[in-house]
Amino acid sequence: MQQQQFEPFGDRGDESSEVLAEHSEVLQDHTGAVPVGGDGEEWAERESRNQLKHIAGLGELQDVTEVEYRKVRLERVVLVGVWSSQETTQAKAEESLRELAALAQTAGAEVMDGLLQHRIRPDSATYVGSGKAKEIARIVDELGADTIVVDADLPPSQRRGLEDVAKVKVVDRTAVILDIFAQHATSREGKAQVELAQLEYMLPRLRGWGGSLSRQAGGQAAGQAGGIGSRGPGETQIEMDRRVIRTRMARLRRQIRQMAPAREVKRGSRRRNALPSVAVVGYTNAGKSSLTNRLTGSAELVENALFATLDTAVRRARSANGRIYTYVDTVGFVRRLPTQLVEAFKSTLEEVGESDVILHVVDGSHPDPFSQIDAVNDVLADIAGVEGIPRLLAFNKADMIDEATRARLHELAPDAFIVSAATGEGIDDLLAAVEALLPVPDVHVTALLPYDAGSLLSSVRENGVVSVIDYRPEGVYIEADVDRHLAARIVDRSIDDAV
């Protein structure tokens, strides 16, 4: 990708001065006053606060060939963010914009530049203010970009205001995430959930087209020349669009509800067989699928892209003592995950609330992994049933962590595991910890089973916890913890009926 070099706006000489003079309103502080005179330090601070800051390296991001759908023509996008000292820091704002760049690339875009503005609050009309909107429009034109991606959940009025000034398409962070989900959904249920989330996002953002599409009146009384035959059913075009969307949303919700029994049948089968489950959760692209593959020996899809896994995958594993349990690989989370997606994917996230252990996977090589931990915990707090479920924290990608980072992670999270799905480092210790937290069945049995009850003994090994097994001349003596269903089968086959 060709690297783009741009000087900060504040260093653009006479052109900058002309723009600042023309749009002096962007230099107003929150009281509405324009600074006149004053000492140089105060003026420098205000100039710094109001100039756009280019985020270095966003136009140089690589790894754009790893996802197959990048073969289509890429959109050229400019990223825009606004931050306030009252809410965050410049470092966190830059990190958020870099994450947005990764999201945009995953969606199939080519990131041309990233711009940050420091202001007390976003402008109510154009998000960045009229002067900065015109400056961004000029930058977009110079770069040949066709889309502006804003690092926020934009209200429709701000999006339209910025579009009217920049003359290019404007999308927000939520729209980018929804687009990624739409590209990665594969199952029928996943596609329905994503479409439902997209329609919920779209509904309040329909843009009306004025009187040209109005159907509320006709004829000369309404000031129109259509006359007889042009009168509509009293409904504007935008109202018709909303009605169509609501109808489609109701149909999708009904379809998702109809898919629930099939999912419940699979979950009920695991319950009947007393199979414990481990829910693998974490930030997107933390390596959950890779770690699940390493822990279970399976070959689930692994891709260096955000939200590569959307459809819940259940993988079987066998503990050191022969007991069978499952790993549930779930959809990844992200900061400011759209509420539409949380609602649409509740049926998928139910697997987390139904699990016996939660394995929280974190990208240990990320510059700020603990902010990702907080983002995941915020989403988990909205899922019913997760309270009281034991959790394990694992920092993945240990092969990409230096010694200083390891020491810092050990100090800040002493109970966490540092592992590598790529090299296998720390996997044995993590497996032992997971298996130690698996619930013990609630019925303790002692029995002498005949030698021809081999299949029953195998079921006890796979679905229970065997504490004693002794091969005697008259049969196999066992002491084990099993579920009620298996205990009844043992009683039926026991030689001495000792339970």
C-alpha cells in the first residue's frame, strides 16, 4: 500500500492561516468567546487543542491480503475521531482510532489517513465543527478517498451534516462492525441475527427525500400538479420504508425463535450426558479459536482478522482421567459493541451463561490488554447466568511478548496464565487448571460391576469422576461420582447392589 505523508494542519503556513481566519468559529472555546491577544502559551494551547492530529502509520497498515474478500476493490477511507480531556487521554484516543483502522481493514477498506480532534464535546451539527468539516473535506479530496469513518456511534443528524460538507459517504464505528459481521456470518441463524441487527441500526437512520416522495396529498389543494390519480394512501415514502423494515424485523425475530429448539436439543443432549462445558470468551482477534484448537486438537477456522468467528462452535475434549467435556468457542467482543448486536446475539451468548467454566482469553501482545479485559467484562455483565461461574484468565500469544511485558502481566494479574496457542507454551498448566474447575457430579456410588458391563464402565470413565477402580475375580469394583441417570444404570448392573 502506498504510504501517504501529510504535515500537521497547524504547520501548513499561509493556507492554514486563511482557513483559520475564514472559519474562526472552530477556535471558540466552550463559552463561545474567540481568543484575542493573551499570552503566547495560552494561544499555543488553544491552537493545539483545535488542530487536527494525524495518527502516524494508519496509512501504512499491512496484512491486507489475508482475507479472501479483499480481492474486490477496496474502499479508500479516512478515519476521524474526537476526544475530550474530561473523558479520556490522547493515547487512548489514538489506540481507539488504530483499532478502528483494523476494523475498517477487516471490512475490506484501505485506510488512507487518521485524524483526531481535541475539543470539549462533539459538534452537534457536523461532529467536528463546520471549519474542521471543510478541512477534512479537502484532505479527503487530496487523498482520493470515498468514505469517512467516524470513531463514534453517530446520530443521524451529525452523519448527514458531515456528509453534506464532505460530499462523500460517512459511516460510523457501529456500521463498520455490522458490516464485518455480515461478511463473516455463515450459518442460517448467524445470518438472521446479523440482518436483524442491521435493520435495527438502519431504522432510525432512514433519510427522507422531501416532497418528491410524499404521498400524503395530491392535486392543486396540496400545491401539486399531479391531480386525480396522484393521491396516495396518506403515507410518506419513508413511512412505507419503515413499515417494510419493521415487518422484516418481526419475521427475523420469529425465525430466530424457531431456531431455538434445535439449539436447545443439542444443549439438552449435553446436559443428559452430564458433559461439562467451558466457554471461551475474549476480545476479538485474541486467539480464542487458535487456543481452542490447541486445547482440543480440533481444526476450527483460524484467521488473523477481527470477528473471524461468529457462529458458536462446540468442540469435545478429554481430560487426563478420561472424562469428556466441551469447549464452546464464542463470538469475540469489542469496545463499544453495538447494542443491536448484543441483543441479536443473545441466543448465541446464552452458551456462556450455561457453561460451567469461563476461560477468558486475552491478547497478551496488545499494548493495553487490560482495557480489553474491561470491555469483555462489561459485555459479560449483561449476560444472564454468568454470576458465580468460575473464571480463568489466560494471556495468549506468549511467543510475541518480551520479558518486560511478561513481568508486568505477572505483577498485575498474578493468577493469570501466559500461554501460546502457536508454540504450546503454558498449555499443560492451563489444561490442568480448567479440568480442576470442572464440576463434580452430585451422586457418589460404590459398586461391583460384572466384566460384561464394559460399556457401562466406559460411560462412567467418560461422564463421571472415578476415584477407585479395582479389578477383582468376581468383577470390577468402582467408586465414582456420577449424575443421577448414570447412577441408576450402575444400580441396575451392580452385582452386590452396593450403592
